Amino acid sequence: MSDWRDEVEALTLKGQIKMPYTWSVGETGSRFLVALRDEQKILANRCPLCGTVYVPPRKNCGTCFADIGTDDWLEVGPEGVVTAFTIIHQAHPLQPLATPFAYAIIQLDGADVGFVHILKDGWDRLKNGVRVRAKFGIERNGRILDIDGFEILT
Amino acid sequence: MEKIAIVGAAQTKYESRKADQTFYDMVFDVTTAALEDAGLTLADIDNIITVSNDFLDGRTISSMAVGEAAGAHDKNISTVEGDGTFGAFYGAMRVLGGFRSTLVVAHSKGSEGNPQFISNAMFDPIYHRPLGLDTTSAAALQANAYLTRYGITEEQCAQVAVKNHGNARHNPLAHQPLEISVEEVLRSPKVADPLKLLDCSPVSDGAAALIIGNEEIARKAKTKPAWVKGVAHCAEEYFLGDRDLANPKALRDAAKRAYQMAGIRDPRREIDVAEVYDAFSYMEPLWLEGLGLCDPGQGGQLTESGLTAMNGALPVNPSGGVLSAHALLVAGLARLIEASLQIRGEAGAHQIPGVKTALAHGTHGPCGQSHCIWILGES
Ligand SMILES: [Zn+2]
């Protein structure tokens, strides 16, 4: 079969889309992130119908469709239990730190859903069921990474 | 439900870099080939549905750029940003809504962008994107949850990779036909525990198209129709922490409704072949559990037992599956096309003898957030 590339050079074009965004965090997210930044507290909220405690907090319960509002907010954690984890070996530029590090889903004390975050070290002790505690960064600016990571306790 | 059928289909070969083709070129090729396969012309097609993703294509409203390549010049064209099985679902609804036919075409060239940047962007920008999550790291969390819940081993997952890459040797369109051992999968470079390189599908370039028609079109087409007996989809929560990652409940729901529509009571006995979206090796057993083809936690044993092998009682991914060719969005449509070819008896060297009922499965969103199930039959 003949290949057109034998007759003419196959060109490629380099391009890049770099698009700045300014996302509104909204009331629910702002209350959560400001508490991380100013009080080093992890806030959650509770569905008035089914009682599910969500962290991060939600505008509404996805299951009940109930408006959660601002009435039933509570502090959860800072300790919790690892329910799933992965140690990352393959680096890419969007990761906030050098490999290896771990992602974990953490069941924070007092919450009913898992919280996804980072563990920086302690692999030899990392397993499902291990207790961890949030460690806050020294410089905090209202971001999810105001929690610097979780540390293994036991 | 009125009778509708898949009456024609085409796929490109899946490759890591199709340097000789734009995505427009691929869409034109598979559209032309699907019409040829069906023995139909564009005059027989009432609707066109394109399946694409703006981030993958690097252009806003990417679907609008392939209309002419898909033969949409004077037709009703609309688009689905999701897996191709969902595009086909929409196509089926158009035919059920009174049109004679729909051509569904999906394309992607993972080689042209950066899959990690693109998959990171599917996560929430406030809570999850800054963590650097991508498809693979999220899948690794699911693999960890699934393996530890049931004591499924990395060896059992590796067996899936060995089987599917081995099957791909009989599929000339597959991207990665490989003769590999369990040992080689286990020793391949660690990506994100417990996933090694050979547990992960490649990123492929490719396109696929299929034609769904009513009974009139099915009579006119030269192919043996693959009749749609049942189809359903379902989605679950967006945040990974809200879901039980080891229990694919949206898949259970979708499968239950698809079986009900198809009149299937005992799927394990009644389904002759399944093509499922095994983007990672652990996904095949997990999805088979969700599909009710085995009990929760039993998926790990299916490969070793030989049940899912090409010559087993329930062959799974005889084409080589997504592990052997993963053009994003296209891969689910490819599962549906492969299922239709099995019904037609035209799957070539990976044909399973005597297929009367075939299942195709597509998924979209991290860790199988949404699932679309198709049951095809020969009558
Ligand atoms: Zn609720």
C-alpha cells in the first residue's frame, strides 16, 4: 500500500492552550476553605433528611436532594482512618509534590463520606485501617492544600 | 420497544500515534467504511451523532469540526461528550423517536494532547484537581479498595492483562497485541500501587462508527442485523469519597434494567460473549461483578478458571478489550461494534462460535462513574 508520506512531508503544528480561569468557590466552599485557612478546622455539614455528614460540605445532599444550607455544620477530624490508598511512582507536572507520595481516601472522624488527600511519608506503615491526622501548612491561603497532608499515627 | 439494530460498523486500526491522519481524516474514513459495511448510502441516514471531547481535540465545540467528515452536510447533527456507548444510546433514541437511522461516530487522538492534564481536568477544581489526581491515580485508589475488600490478588489482575493482550493477537485492529506472562505484568514498572504499567491500557489514536437503524433500514442493509434487545445507563456520585469504589452500584442498576428489557433472567447462562471496558486490568473482574456475571468478590477467580477465556463458557473481551486499544471515547463504541460483529459471526479470528446474545459495556468518568450496557441479539 502506498503511503502519501513518501510523496510529501507530513507536517505537524505545535500549539498550546493556556487558559486562565477564576472559579467562584461559592458559599459552601468558601466557609470550608476559610475555616481551613483561619482556624485550621475541617468543616462538614449534615443532610437534614438522611443525616449523612459530608466533607467537604455540600450545597445539597445528592441522595435526598435536600438543601443542606448553613444550619447543621460541624467540625470533623482532624483524625481519621485510611479506607483506600495508592503510592504514586509515576511523576507528572500537575502533582503538588515529588514522587513517591500517596493519595488516600480518609474517613475523617465524625464524617460519613471519604475525604481524598495526600500522605507524604510513612509508606512502611501505610495500610487500610491505619489512623491518620491532618497536618496543616504554615502558610495557608484558602486552598485544599492548606492541609499539607495527613500523617500516620500508629 | 420497537425493533432497532446495529446494521453497519467500522473502526480504524488503533495506534499510539497516527501521524498520517487528522481526526477529521479518521472520521471520514470510518464513516465511509461503516456505510460500505452496511451497504447503505448517506441518503439512508437521517441523523449524525458525533462523539468527541474539546480538551482532547484542543478545540472548542470539537464536534462542529467533523460534521462534513461525518456526512452531516444536510442532516440533523448533534453530539455527545462522553463514551461512545452513550453516543450510541442517544442514536438509538433518535431511531426510536421515529427516524429511520442514525450514524454514530467517535474519535480521539490521545497522542496530540496530554492525557494526564486532560484527565486531571475532569476533577473538581476546588477540592481535587490541586491534588494532582488523574485517571490512573484515581483508578489505583479503586484498585486498592477492591483488592483489599475481597483479597483479590495482583496476580489475578495480571492474568486479565495476559488474557486480553493475548486475545488481541487475533484482532488486526488492536494497538497492543502482546504475548506476555503474569510475571512480566507483575515486574512491569510501578505506576501507582497496585497498578503496574501492564495493568494499564495504552493511550491510542483511533475512530469508530456504527449505524443504528429501524426495521426498514435493517432490511435494506446487506449485513445481518445485530438487534438491540436491551440498553440502559446509570451514573453515581462525582466525588470519589462519596462512592463505595469496590461496589459499582451504577453498573448494577444499569445492568439490571438492560437485562430486564432484554428478558434476561440468568445473565451468566444467557450471555454468550461480553466486551467490557477494562481500562485497567482490575476493572474487568470488578465490572463482571457489577454486571451480575459472578458474585461480589468472585471476579478475581474468573480468569484463572478459564471461564472468560476465548474458549471459555463466557468469553470476555475476545477483541483484546480496552487494555489492548484505548482510544478515549471511542473505546466503548468499539465494545459495541465488537459485540455486533460477534452477533453477525464476522469477528474474524476472534469470533466466538455460536453467539446468540452479546453484551457490550462502556463507562465514563473516573473509576466508572457512569456505565452504559447494551444487549444485542440475533433475532
Ligand atoms: Zn440526604
